Amino acid sequence: MKRIMSFDVSSTTVGYSILEYDEKKNNINFVKCSYFKPIKKGTILERLKNTQDNIQSILEEYKPDEIAIEEITKFMPRLSSAQTIITLATFNRVVGLTCLNYLKKSPEMFSVMAMRHGLKLASDLPKKEDMPSLVETYLNIKFPFEYKKNGNIKEESYDMADACIVGMYYIYKLSGRLDSIKRARDLLK
């Protein structure tokens, strides 16, 4: 049984997921998904150190065998400034380095587009708000949404779902299941 930890990283929320993969039975078990909020005050280095410390704590608690991280989006026309992308990249790489130090090897990095194409169930690409239902379908679980006091879904729930998608994509790639998903989709066309 391999324990897979995966991360969806930003400077405001770091979603993470823990899945267990039984290679012999080709079975995936959902363990947990959650998130933490990096601090907003202090210098950039203090914020990065806080993020690094949180990641280290999570790694020590869950002791993953493998780690996957959502790769940064390098180009977002009219959506993000260069400063936003630089900050996102910096946080992403601090998480990656912390994971490398823990595993003694580089974590796997996957682009959003590769994961959405690889795990989509229909011809259209799923959107961020579709990720929880995709997680439910693939893992056969009820997604553990978090809610605000007014009953609306917390935005962080989508970061948790994205982290689950990263872990699922890694396991599906590792096990060769991505090809069978593509064949099934092609049959539905």
C-alpha cells in the first residue's frame, strides 16, 4: 500500500490530499483532504518559511511514500499579473523543495490541463467547480465540503478537491489507468 500526498498550492490556500493506493488490487482509498492558509503578514521570506513549516508538519504527520503537486500556470492572459504569477511560483517551489527534502527525490508535478484532460469524463474539460463531483465519481465518496456560517460552500473546498485530483491523476498515471479512461470516453463519442 502506497500513501500518496498531493498539493494544490497558492499563496492564500494550500489544499492537500492523502490517498492510499494498493498496487496489487489496483484500489484507491481516500484518507483525507484538507487545507491550510499561509500567513498574510510579514515579509515574503517569513510567509514562505511559515508555509514550509506547515508542509513539513503535514509530511511528518502523514508520512507519504509519494508526493504530487499541481504545477504552476505560467501564462494566464488577462487573469493574473506578473507579480501574482511570481508569488504563486515562489510558494509552489517552496512546497516542492520541502517535499524533495522529505522524500529525497523530486515530487511529481502535473499541469492543470494535463489533469483535466486525463480525468475528464466527457468531451468538455471540467471546470474548478466540477472537481468535487469528479472526486466523488472516481473515489466513490461523498466529497467533504466545508461550509460558511451562511450555508454556502467555502472556496477552500475547491482547493481540497483540486489536491485530490492531483493525487488521483498521479495514481492513474502510475497504474496505466489513464489509457482506459481515454478509451472509455472514445467509446461514448
